[in-house]
Amino acid sequence: TKTETATRVRQRIEAVLSWASVHGHRSGENPARWKGNLDAVLPAPTKVSKVEHHRAMPMDDMHDFMLALEKRKGIAPRCLAFVILTAVRSGEARAATWDEIDLAEKVWTIPGDRMKAGREHRVPLSAPAVELLEALPRFAGCNLIFPNTQGRKLSDATLAAVLKRMKLHETATVHGFRSTFRDWAAERTSTPHHVAEMALAHTIKNHAEAAYR
């Protein structure tokens, strides 16, 4: 019933069995291999279900939403606001640490091992983002910027719960705010396309173009 989940599970099973074969723990064909194997008997994932994009809040609704979000108490609403102000993925903000932040230079440097593309990503911090960070409490023995009550990383569901409590979960998603940012950059600013894509840390599919960039 969850095509994307099924695809990822198959990929991981294939990877585990391939590792086992290379290290001599098994022999024979990999039953989880897709190309030239399962693709002969199963429909392609794209034929099973259509791709559904994350619900995104219209940019004209953002002003009132941010004012309402600012009134919410707790770490989760602050983390969600930081996600929106920096246009990053939820996991990148939830795992953010204080040593990644340079408040003097107003830059957040996310190491490559925490980025989807595996490359370091530098985020310029706007005045509201800096103000948000400066107002946050610091917890002894915890380097996370947005820890939960146990001092560990917030879950993605925690941020989604903020939208649910605001009765917006049916019209917006946490990841969808990146799409809202992209719409704003394209329709309300003169930002070049490639700069907006870099701000979102999107990978360039064309290898030649990526090399020149």
C-alpha cells in the first residue's frame, strides 16, 4: 500500500544481500535485484502510484502563519520557524548543533555527512533567523540547538505535530515550506534560478553542468 516504502525496503534488501555475496556469506543470484530480475514480474513503482508532492502553504498565507507560529511556546515551534527561515530540510535543522553556527558572520555551515547530497552546505542567516537563535536557551552538556526534553534530536513527527495543533496539517507539510520558498524566490524576487536551487541544496542532474558550477 506504500509504494515508496516498498521500493526502499527492496533496495535495502538488495544492498544487504550484495554485501553478503561480496564477503562470501552467500552465493547465487540476488533475489531482490530489480533490473533484469524483479522488473520482469512486477510493475514499475511509477505505474503503481502517482507521485504526490508535499502540500505547500501558499506564499501569501506565510505572513499570518509566521505571526501565529511565533506565539507558540516550546522548542518544536522554534525549530519549525528555523526550517522555514533557512529553507532547509527538516532533518538538517533538527540535528543542527551550536558549533555549526557562526553568529558573527551570520552563517550556518552544515557538514556534508548531514546533507542529502553529501556536500557541505552554507546557509546565510537572515536577521530573523539570528534573532531566533539568540533567543534560544542553551542546555548544559547538549550541543543540539533544538533538543527534546531528553536532550536528543527532535523527531520529524514533532514538527508535523505543530502544524496539526494549528489545524494546518491538511493544507501544509513541513517539507512543503521548501516549495513555498521556491515559489517566492521565483515569483516575488529577481533571484536567478541556479541561486535558488543552490539555496535549497538541490543537486544538478546534468553532470557536465554540475562540474562547471
